Amino acid sequence: MMMVYASIPSLSLLILITFLGQWKADIPIPQNMSLDRSEENLEGKRKEEFLEFIRGMLQWRPEDRKTAKQLLDDPWLKTYVMG
């Protein structure tokens, strides 16, 4: 059985899955955790634009993720990082 490890430091969560996408960890999946709640440093429009930028990358299916070009053209990145 092939195992895949993925770590998302900002969520402090280690995910262990099989190649079939089945949850294999001995800990329960957090139920009350969300990306919105985990971001505590931004507010208002800046926070919403940042979360949209991150959501564009954090899609389970690769075909649903934004491309690198789309991410480089993202309003949040252009305004707050490259601006």
C-alpha cells in the first residue's frame, strides 16, 4: 500500500492518506477548523482577498487549482505583495 504524507504548517495538521484518498491517521479529523478561522492576522477586504488566493491553491483535485499564471495575476498578490 502506497502512503502519502502532506503537511500544512499553518493548520498544524499532518495528513496521512492512502493512494485511494482514505484517511489513515489515528487522530480524528478536526470538525470545527476552517481556513477562515485559522487566519488571525488579517481583517476585512485584505483577509478575504488573501483567503481567495489561498483557496485557489488548496484544491484537492489538481484540475481545480489555479495555474501559476492565474496566481501571479491574483489581486491580493499584486496589491499586497508585489504592489
